[in-house]
Amino acid sequence: MFVLGPRPQFLRLVLFSSPSTPAGLPRRDPTPGWYSPGPNHSPCGGRSDFSAGHGGHGLRPPDAPSASSTPGVVLASLQPEAEMNVGGIMATLSDLPDSVMLEIFSYLPVRDRIRVSRVCHRWKRLVDDRWLWRHVDLTLYTMRPKVLWHLLRRYMASRLYSLRMGGYLFSGSRAPQLSPALMRALGQKCPNLKRLCLHVADLTMVPIASLPCTLQTLELHSCEISMSWLLREQDPTVLPLLECIVLDRVPAFRDELLLGLTRFRALRSLVLGGTYRVTETGLDASLQELSYLQRLEVLGSTLSADGILLAISRHLRDVRKIRLSVRGLSAPGLAVLEGMPALESLCLQGPLVTPEMPSPAEIVSSCLTMPKLRVLELQGLGWEGQEAERVLCQGLPHCVVIVRACPKESMDWWM
């Protein structure tokens, strides 16, 4: 059933099989963004591949549920003439304008978008609309390179802004990994691609020079990279627009590669997650040359928070956002940030809380010396609804104080 919200310009898609909506059904976050599937959700039940009508290329999402396991999802049976009640007037999907239909289709994963294109000529035309292909997530599928080439030629074009895909490094798949030719074709076919997220990919044979030169954000999650990828001796003209790099659980990343990031002169945001080979000495030497960074996040590493903050206070005087794990954080360590002139947002993430952890009063005392601080966020410290939260909110009236559990990974991955 489709139900109009309080204002006619907002269409809400409500899918249910009973008066109470199951928790596993799709939802939208308050902010505009990616389709957020619930657990075990497959909007269009039935077969989970492209074998029908696509030459049996075998695009198959892992652990895709069958049609019987998703009885509450009615989108699988939608037809252009399906009736709905809009303000007491019976209407059909054919009566909805293209803009509304495109918004509905944007909820669907790639496989299901292509499946609904077979319903009628109008839906095929809508699925071909480049607006629908601005943000593409292919990590749901174990995909052969032949299928990826087909999607690249058929659907991804100048409107593609962000792409997320996997290389299946740990899946045991015999399919070839991402190739330099594919990366170069991606840059040629999609000249407006700004964000590329690669997951569990073997990039040891892919030179960094083959990546699209238009990238502003590059994310590597559990990827294998060549030691030559980020060395300072590499061509400094590679990725000239790169502003943000995320290195999450990249085993080969170490001090030498961290120092090599200095060749990206447009770099302003650096996120390090699980980079256990980076030392405090290497971080300090690198930040000395990366003094222009405006955002730094260090999470899940073996480095102590005190050592990280000391390096930041020495070299990143213009940093605006800091986010780090509280492992090894003490009150004197936090005090080194006092007087940071440009710091606007500070996030301390648990769950490791040691006896040396600063008290709420000590956190307030340090934050009051930061003239531009407007956001203080504490995640996973177990202070939600406690006296500590009240002390922080009362002591920092000029700041937005957020005390919460560690959030789940956002599905709005391009935000």
C-alpha cells in the first residue's frame, strides 16, 4: 500500500503484511540517502540472480532470502495498474509522476531495479534514467567481471557520483579480482565519479594510477594493496583531487605508506581504522607534513589516545574534527588539546574505559578552553542517561553534547 504523508509532495512507501510493521522491512533514515534494507530483506523475492534475460551471468547476492521468507514485501507483485488509496480516491501506479516513481525505485538494490524494468515500457525508461544511478552499491552481490562490465556500459554513465563494490578476497571465489582495465574504464565512462568504496578486494595488481582521476574520496575496507601504492616516490599527479581517504583494516598499511600520503596535496580528511602497523613515531612524523589536515579519525588501532592527541596538538593546529578511540586516554592527555583554535567537533569512542579515563568534569574543563568547539560526542562509554551526561550538558551549554551507544554502520555510505 502507498500512503501519502501529511504534505502531498512527500510520498511514503509503506510495506507490510500485518498491522504491525516487521522490523526487517526497508526504511529510510531521516536524512536523504541510500536505500536501507533491514536484515534478511529482499524487496523482490524469488530468484536472486540475473540469469533470466541477462545471459545467465550469475549476479547473486550472498544469503539472499527466497520469496517465501519475505511475505511482507509487496513490491515484488507491483504492477502499473495496482490500485492504491490516495486521499480517498482510488488511483494506480500509472497515475504517479515520474519523479515519484524514481524515488520509489531508488529504494531498490541494483538487481531489483533491473528486474522491475521488465514490467512495462515506462518502467524500463525510468530505470534507464541516469538520476537513478547516482549512487550504486554492488557489495550485496558476488559478481563476475562480465556482469560488472555490462552494468558499466549499460547503466553507469555521467551521473554516477559514488560507487561501492567488493573484490571477494575472502570468499573463495575464483572470479578474477578488480583489474586495471576495469578501473580505467570506470574513469572514462563515469567522468563525474567522486567517491569509490572498495571492500575485501585484492588490489596488489592494480596500480593506483589506474583509479579514476576525478575521485575526491577513496575508501579501502579490508583490502590488500601493493607496497608501492602510497610511497612518496610515486607520481605526485595521481589523484590530484583526492580530499578524503579511509583506510580500514588494510593489513599492508604502515608508517612508510602513511608518510606517502603527503603527496596528495588536496587531502583534508584522513580516517585510519585497525591500522595496527602504524606506530606513534610514524604518526607523529607524518602529521608533521600533513599539517593541513582538517579531519582526523583514528579508531581501533594499537596506539594510545594520549599519544595521538599529543601528535595532533603539535602539528594539526588547524584541525576541525577529531575522532578517536579512548584506549589509553587520560586527563593529562586530553588537556593537550586545550586552546586548539579551530577544533569544532570532538568524538571519543569506547568501549574501553580505563581508570585513567577523564571524568565528565575534567572533560568539561578541557572543552571550555576550545573557543570554536560546538560538538562533543561520546560513544560507547555507557554514560547514556547517567549523571555524567547531565554534567556534560550543563557544563557545555554552547555545545551540542551527544552521549550514545556506538551506532551501527550507516547504510548511507556516501554521506
